[in-house]
Amino acid sequence: MSSSDNRDPRFAGGAEKPRVAFWNDPEKRGYLFQIVLFLLVGYLVYMAGYNAVDNLQKQKIASGFGFWNNTAGFDIGQRLISYETTSTYGRAFWVGLLNTLLVAVVGIFFATILGFAIGVARLSKNFLVNKLATIYVELIRNTPLLLQLLFWYNAVLKALPDVKESLALPGGAFLNTRGLFFPEPVPGDKFEAVMWILAAGLVGYFAFGRWAKKRQAATGQQSPVLWVGLGLIVGLPLLAFFALGMPLSFNFPDLGRFNIRGGVQIYPEFVALTLGLVIYTAAFIAEAVRAGIQAVSKGQTEASYALGLRPGPTLNLVVIPQAMRVIIPPLTSQYLNLTKNSSLAVAIGYPDLVQVFAGTVLNQTGQAVEVIAITMAVYLTISLVTSLGMNWYNARKALIER
Amino acid sequence: MEENLAPGAVAGQTAPTGALAHAYVQNEPMPPLPPPASMVGIVGWLRQNLFSSIGNTVLTIVAFLLALWIIPGFIRFLLTDAIWTGADRDACLAKDGILPGACWAFVKDRIGFFIYGFYPVEERWRVDLFFVLGAIGVTWMLWLKAPRRDIGMIYFLIALPLIVYALLSGKNPLAFLTYPYDLFKGEGLVLGILFAILFFLTGFLVARAKNKDVGPSIIAGSASLLLLTWGGKAIAGIWPLIGLSYVDTAKWGGLMVTLVVAGVGIVASLPLGILLALGRRSKLPVVKFFSVLFIEFVRGVPLITVLFMANTMLPLFLPEGVEFDKLLRALVGIGLFASAYMAEVVRAGLQALPKGQYEGAMAMGLGYWQMMRLIVLPQALKVTIPNIVNTYIGLFKDTSLLLIVGIFDFLKAIETARIDPQWAAPTVSPTGYAFAAIVYWFFCYGMASYARATERRLSAADKR
């Protein structure tokens, strides 16, 4: 006990600042710890960089981003922008990135619809609907996405008939093991006018929506926004389309003996990836939706009924706006997950960013550091932009509390 | 009899005025009528749950048709039309132009390959023993009434990894203990001195943590480290006598690899995740910066790029001559990836804890680590158990990505076997995938059920 008293001058009394050994002073210890950590991390990074440079020199692998403008020399099946075997690695990067974004956008669109439907179905009072939705969620969530992708690609789409025995679908489309072929719309001269009218309709719809909102806030009177919107966005362009003499023709796919010419081809890899991502992500979105709706307390619904609102407006005006506040953050992270999971394309050969760039380009150039860094930077940028948007949305929608 | 039925009402109303007790006055409430036949029993249940309104009826019919479309097909494929026995592809080929159902004969024939991969057949008992030891560890940890769960924890987190490593690879798991011994003997004088300092520091830190005198602790710490070193040397001497043959990790495969990777990820990601979460909430700016950087970076990129990085970049970062096992590289990738997600889960738990708990701990005079170990973490981890298990489920599913970087996991075993010409039949691929799905589902659903049960148990404690 006495030795303890001697060692701990804090209890010695007196007004002067107690003298503490530096390792017993939390502040100084904190500095020391941080310096050590910083040096350690710095040392690791330095050693990694030193070794990498050393190893690369010994293996005679070029470094730097010079490869960006070299000729790629490989072909990519699905591309949204023109790409030849003689194009550069940089061009291949953009092709891959656009393919990733395409599958992400299409996947997010369908996954949202399916996910919301199943999330609502899980809360249904209908026993059968409820149980089917539960089985779906439990089955899909508890098996790996990669397994599902391989299943769709290898077991379902590969089992489709050959080109010779293509399934003819109504409307001049064909389905076979090389994908789905359907007529390609070829816009005529006056088609541009229709698009302009559609754009004008969209602008008109938003303007009308704002006006209707202001009017309701001021007078309490509601306006038929839905019908006016449908008229402006669907009706008006359709009318213009017919009035201008239907300026749109179709280039039908032509079934040859070994190949199909013309038309638009949707590759089986794209279908398998989209299908797998949609089905997988929808199960998670459904859980987010269910949790969000359940988070709105029952008193809200009861109060709304007590005020005389019918079930429809109750859902639209009371439950959904409050549920959305809970649903949106996990929903966004599911969107991000879908985008990141689209990198599993590499397993079924869909030419996305990872397959094209971190796969083929990496193997051809051997410049692992640069290629992986660029790939990661792309995904990081997507994540960062999304979370910035998320924060903005949260700040807008957050409950304003005292 | 009458009084028994409604004593209060009868006594209260009739006792003072006997005159009311006429024959036509109802003195007691009528017994309630039974509910209408359409509201009870099966009919009532059907009405309430399936046909309560027109919309609901339509929904029921649609759902029923959907179920009728899907479920019988599944049953036919998986059970009634399935082929259960056979030696090769002939058993599962189409007969009379009709395709049979699932080819379970294929799974039966290749089950050893699915579980053990290329692990030598005569050594497979080691893998079986690994499964048994793992099952014991998991039961010990999860079964709440199991005896001495503290020993179970040590067994699961420390002993089991060493035993499993020794068992599966046949290498001495404590070989690293002889490292300082070899250093002292060889030319590593500088390193020897460094080690002496390390001994000193260990003893010093132990003394500080235990609030004991420094001197004896330094001696005790140094002595125990020396003992460990000599012990390691002794074990290294004895090791060849045990006679476990060496099995290279390239020969590991199948479900065994999936379980090893998932197990290592599970054991490693929690402590790492806790450290990262604490770092992220730390007041020290450098610690916080590195933690945030790591967590956000890893969570922002797909696992497959992390695995590519571990596979192609890690060897570049190491000095020449240092070889890194392929499986180990993947393990590092998966472990780091999972720990970033774990960190966010733990952070949510730390944030959910009322500030008063921290303040109370500080008022008691506890230091940072004491506060975390004794007050904060036990409470924070308790409420996060369901989310931790959910992260584990994600980790388990993510192990399937190893096939992309060329590790022979369970899914890769299925992929390899299904394209084997000996079993080239139309339904073999769907069968293989169905089997894989059943196995993965079994593990993941088991974990999910545990998480749900824990959630119920914990919320029961909060109910008043």
C-alpha cells in the first residue's frame, strides 16, 4: 500500500499540478500511441511500395498508366459504345463500366418493383400470399448469389434450344441459347418530334404537380395529378406519334441456318446476371420494406382512421411517407450491394468492369496494381456519390425535432 | 347451480327485493350463442385468412395458381421423378424421350468429392475429426446451459484453430514459437536484443494492467516467454513422432474448405471488427482516421476486387522469397472484408448504449480498456448478436466467391463434378446446384434461426 502511495502523486495533495509519469497520463499516452500507429502504418505502406517496385522491376512489368492507350486486341460481345479489337484498353474500360452501369440500373429498377411487392406480400393477412412470400425470402436470402447466378446461367439459359431450333416468340422475337433476339426499332425522320413532345409532356407534368401541391396547400382542393400526368406523358406523345404517321419501323431478326441477323440481341449472360441480381436483391429489399412498414406504429393508422381517412389515403398519406424514412437507408445500401454484386459477372462471362478490366486487361498487361486500383476507385466513387446523395436525402427527410 | 353461474349479479339484484323473483324475469345472463358455423373451425379460418373480401379472394386464387405452378414441379423434380441409384450417366439419361428428375445418383457417387475435394482418401478421417471437433465447439458456444462455457470459449477461439491447423495440414501449429530460439542461436544478435526488449515490455505491460509491482512481473513475463520458446522447441522435437503426414492446401477442397474459410473468418472478424469499431469511435484523430479509411474503403468495393487484390497484389507487396499460400491469401482477403462489415455492426451497438454507461464507468475510475472490457462491450455486443450472426451468414455465403480466384471450395467442387463426362446428363447440372443450395441453405438458415431465437430471448429481458 505504501509503495502505491509513493508511486501515485495524484493523491499527495497540494495545489501544484500533480507529476505523473508520462505512461500514466492518458493524453501523452494517446499521442505516443498515435505516433507509434502512424509510424507502423507508414512503415508497412513504405515496405509494400518498396517491395512492389522491386518485384515489378525484377519481373520486368511496366508501371504507370501508359497501357491505357495501347491496343487491347480482344473482343467484347456486349457493348453500348463502339468497340473494335483494335481499340485501346481505355476504350475497353469504358465498355466494361457502361455494362456494369447498365446491369445495375436495369437490376435496381426490377429489384425495387419485385422487392416492394414481396415486402408488402409478407405483411399480407392472406395466409397463402404471406407464406409464399416468406418461403421466397428465406430460400433466396440463405443461398449464395453466385450459386444462383450459376444456376440461371448454366442450368436454365444453357438448356435453351440451339439457334436452329429457336423458340419463336410472338412479335417476331426469337429465344435460343445465344440469347433473346427481338425487332430493333428504327426511328423515322419525324420521330425526333415525338421525343420532343414527350419531353415537353414531362416538363408539363412536373409543373402541374408543383402547381397542384401549392393549390392544395393554399385551398385544400386536390387536383387529378395522376390523370393529367398520364395524359401529358403517355397520351400526348401517342397522339403525336399517330398524327405524324407512325414514324417508326422495325428491323426484324432473320433466322438463318446457323446464325441470326438483324434485330437487337440480349445476351444470355446479361439475362442471367440481371435475373440473378434482381431475384437476390429483391429478397433483401422485401425485408427492408417489411421492417419499414412495421416501424410505423399502429397508432398512426388508427389515428388516421379516426380522422376519417379511408384505407387508401391512410396508406398513401400517413403510412408510406413515414415508412419510407425507415426504408430508404437500407434500400440505398441494397442498391449499392446490387451494383457491387454485379461484379460476380466474371463467373458467368458477362463483360462488366471486373470481367473486362480486372480480368482480361489485367491478365494481358500484368499491371495488377494500376488495374486493381482503377477498378476499386470506380466502385468507391459510385459508393461515395450514392452515400452523399443518401446523406442529402436523410437531411431533407429527417424528423425535425426540438 | 344458479348461484354458481352468476353469483354477483343474482345476489346483487334479487336479494333485497324478493318480489322481483317472478318466473318470467331473467335472473341471469343468457349463455352466449355459439359463433356461426362459418366463423369457426376450418371454414372460419379459411374465411378470415383467405376469403375475407373480393380482393383477398382474387389474391388467394392467384397465389394458389402460382403455388400450383411451382411447387408440384419442384416436388416432381426433386423427389418423385428423381433417380436415386446408378453408376454413371446412363442412369440419368432421358428414357423414351422423357427427361427424368434430379439425378441424386450423381450426388451419391460424388459426395466424397463434394466434402473432401482432392484430400487423400486414406487421410479423410482427419477431416471427419475436424467436423466433429468443430461441431463440439459450436454446440459448446451456442448451447446456453452447457457446462463451463468459459472453457468452451478458449477451446473454440484458441485451441480449435491450432488443432484444426495441425490436423488438416499435418504441420506443427506451434512452430512459430521456436522462432526466437533459433534467433538467439544464430547470427541474429540485434534481433536477440530486440527480443530481450520485447520480453521486458511484456512484463512491464502485464504489471501495469494488473497494477502490480513491475520488477517481479518483468521476470515472470520474460520467464514465461522463454518457457514458451523452449516448450515450442520441445514440441517441434516431438512433432514428427505424432506421424501426421503433410497435406498441401492445394489438395484441400470441397465443403471442408468452405467451412475452414468461414470458420477462420468468423473467429477473426469479430475481434478485428471490435478493434476497428473502437478505433472509429476513438478520440485519437490518427486512430480514427485509419479506422474510417479502412472501413469505408473495404465497404465501398466488391469482395471480388478485394480477393483479386489479395491474390495478385499481396505477393507483390511482400519481399522476394516470401511465399504466401494461396488459401491463406484468400483467407486474409475474406477476413479483412468481413471485419470491416463487422466493425459497422459493432459500432451500431456501441452507439445504442446510453452515454451514462460510459460516464458511469469513467466515474468509477476505470481506464479505457477496463471500461470497454467490463462495461461497454458486454452490453453493446449483447444487443448486436443478431446482427453479428447476420454478418456471419453473409460471410458464409461469400466464401463461394473463392471459386473465382481458383480456390477449390464447395461450389467449385460442384462445378467441377457437374461437367465431368462420366456424368454428362441433362439433369445433372440442376441437381448439382440443387444439392449445393440445400447445403448452403441448411447452414445459413440454421444461423438465421439462432439469430432470431437470440433476438426473442433478449427482447424478453426488456419486456416489463
